[in-house]
Amino acid sequence: MAINPNIQFSSAQLTDVGCLRDLNEDSIYSESGLWLLADGMGGHACGEVASALAIQEVRSSTSEGLSLDFAIQTSHQKIIDAGNSDSARAGMGTTIVALTSDDSNYQLAWVGDSRAYLWDKTQGSLTQISEDHSLMVRLINAGLISEQDALTHPQRHMITQCLGSVEIEQVKVDLLNNEWEYQQQILLCSDGLTDEVSERKIAEIMAAEINLDDKCLKLIESAKNNGGRDNISIIIIDSPIKNPPSILSKIQKLIGF
């Protein structure tokens, strides 16, 4: 997706080490038209290096006009190569969730379990628009466990793929293309948020009449108040559509014109 440099988006970002970790292995990046969030794998060697490499490579590749999914594939190989060249970095990995947008359309891409949510103020709804690459999602989709059971399953943190995994030649980059609407916001976050804060509480904070920076702060405070057992990273992007749709456009959309 080509990024229109004349469109200035409103967004905010914040990352925090949390309450128990000594090191923040997350990396985030925001500029108008491109937002990236990578969660270096906790317990793996040099997770902070892997997440930083992913951000750096996706930024570089997309600036050269390469597609978002290709850029993420390239970062996967870069992380593997870095691990192969330095035994201290062998086994490092990271998830990623990325958003590009022009004046009215956006493309979302992800690998792993860092998530994207759509907040629609008009509808008062929070919807997860990414799907975790995780064992729990596979079991739920197969009808083997319920969503409620997945919340306490002993393997609930097991992901099925990440950038840097030497067992996977090519990662599966999931893509979602859509159009912005009035009074929407997209939340990108690491599992340091979603493991600690319910979607109901996230929706409550997203609905608050406060600015984007304060929303980021309150989300991180909520995660830390609930334990903050992992690094917590958040990016919120505001819809560029600043005027409500006309009656005519609503009718046209309703009838699919």
C-alpha cells in the first residue's frame, strides 16, 4: 500500500517494562502511515535484538516500496541470519503486528500473538481484528476447547510461529485490508496488555473522553495494576476520517452502491 505523505494521522504509543521483568524486549515504531509493534520472545536469547531487527527491516523495506508482507518475510530471514552468525543470539525470535494506511484505507499484517483491535465509538464496540497464531486458537477453531477454557490452559502462551523461528522457512503473514470509518481507532498491543486486562476493561478505557496519550497510559497502568508480568506495548491510531458520513453516503453503503 502506498503511503500518502500529505495525510497526517493522529497516533500515540507507549511501552513499559512491566512489574517483573528487568528488560523490555518489545520494540515499537510510529510515523504517519506506518506503525509497528514487535514483542521479543520472553525467555529466548536476545529477544530485544530480534524485535529491533524486525522493526528496522520492515521500515527499510517498506520505505523502498516493498509490500508489508514481503517486508515481514524479509525480517524473518534477517533474524535467522543474525542468530546463525552469533551463537549468543541463536534462538531469538519476535512477534509483529503492523499497520500501513493511506488517506482512507489500511492494511494490517501480523505474525504471532501481538494483536490489533478496532474500537468503533459510534457502535461502542471493541473487536479483535487479528487472529493469534497460537495453539489455543487452533484448539478453539477445531472445537477441542472453549474460549473460556483457553484462558487458563497450561499451554495458553504457546504460539505456532514467530519471526526468527529456524523451524519455519517462511512464516505465514496474515493480512487484512479495510477502509477507515468515522470515529474509529485501531489499537496495536503486545500480550503484556491482553494477558492482564480484559477486553471489557480495554473497551472501557478506549471509550473514555481522553486523548490518545492518556489512553495508552491508562491501558499500561491497568496491566501493571493487574500484575504486569510481561512487557507492555501499545500503539493507538485515530481514523483520518474527521467528518461523519452524509445521509446519501450511508444509503449508498447500505445498498452496496
